[in-house]
Amino acid sequence: MPELPEVETTTNGIRPHLLGQRIERFIIRERRLRWPISEAIDQLTGQKIYDVYRRGKYILIPVDQGTMLWHLGMSGSMRVLPVNSPVDKHEHVEMQLASGQSLKFRDPRRFGSLLFTKADPLQHKLLCKLGPEPLSVEFNTDYLYRVCRHRSTSIKSLIMDSHRVVGVGNIYASEALFSAGIRPTREAGSISKKRLAKLVETIKRTLHAAIAQGGTTLQDFSRADGKPGYFKQSLQVYGVKGDCSVCGKPIKQITQNQRSSYYCPGCQS
């Protein structure tokens, strides 16, 4: 499933191709995504695109009369290709631009979505209760300490709760906790402020590193034979079968909230 760094990479990749463009035509080949695509989308012909930005895992595209909210779901990807390029089997939405390019949305599993709102998009029901962005100044030691206090939930579950902090996915949570030396099963309320400060630092560093590994996004997103803009990550603990590269002890795998967690019993406590 695309996580925050992949969505950020997608946003950065498509933005230069969309900014300032006018929508010539929407082609909806399949409306039955996670939620049915509203007919309001069909009325956006002729409207200008003013921005492309991310909130959580949503890509927001403001136009003259409102804002589109796109979500990649579990298998979605976006590409910018010339109009009349071959249509992929799972290409459900095509937004044709005045430049002669098209934003093409492909989603084999159809868990993605395309919504539209005329109101403030950040007050949309899907966005209004999201926690702070992990790369923002609002996500800091004081904030994490405050939301962790007196909570018996595990620290990994807490930092993956989008109401507490948005976009720290399973892989990145495991990696950040390893770098911070904190076991994923530790009760959030039992962790000192000093250790939480380290965790804030490692979450930011882990996500920044993942985004930096995104590659040359302009090329990736405008080439028909390119990858969907995601990338192979350099992981220290997640998915590792064998011994820890730091202390040599075997990496442990457990299940938390139906998700796999990996940690080193020697480096994390």
C-alpha cells in the first residue's frame, strides 16, 4: 500500500505537469472505486488547476470551483502521459489537459478514490480529524509526550493512529522505532520524554530518507514504461529474516493489530 513517502513522491512528480493547466476533458472508465465517483467530476471541464499538494495520504488538487481529493488506495498509481496514449486495463480515470498531456489513474484493486468538494477541503470529513503531519513543526516532542501520557496502548499503534499523527505507515513505524531503540510493544505512557524526543527525530529522519530515495520523479511520472514512482527502500529491520546488522541478535517478528512488526530484542527495549 502506498504510504506517506510514496504519496509525497507522487505529488511532487505530477505537480509540475498540472500547475496552471486547464482541464480539457474527464474520461471516467470505472466509477466504482472505494466510493462512486461523483458526477460533479464531469463538470470540471475548462477549470484551471491552481495547486497540487498532500494532506496525509490524500492528494489535493484545487480548481476554480472546488478541490479534488484523490487517494491511491492499496494499489493505485498516477502517470502523466500524452493524450491518446494506450489505455491500461486498470486505468479508471483520465484527466486530459490543455497541454496535450493526461493525468492517468490506474488502480487494479479499486480501493482508491476521487472525491470533490466546494468547501474547505481540510474540513472534509475524511481530513478534518487527522493528526499533525509527521514532518511538520507541530509534530514535536511536547506534542508526542502529551498524547502518550497515561496511555496503555503500544507505542507502535499510537504512532500509526492517523488521529494522533498522520501517515506513519507500518514499515516506517518499525524502522523509526528501531532507530530510536524502542520496542514496538512498549506502552506509550511508559516512555520517557527523552526517548520520545529521539523517536520524533527518527520518524522525521526515516520519512525524509524514504522521500529522498524516490528518484527522479519528473522522469518517473512522464514515461510510459516507468515505475509508478515508488522505490525500493533500504530497511534495517522491517522484513529482515536473520540477524540484526547492529548487534547480531536475531530479528523478531510479531503481529500487532493484524500487521507485522519487526524489532531487535538487543537494540530495542
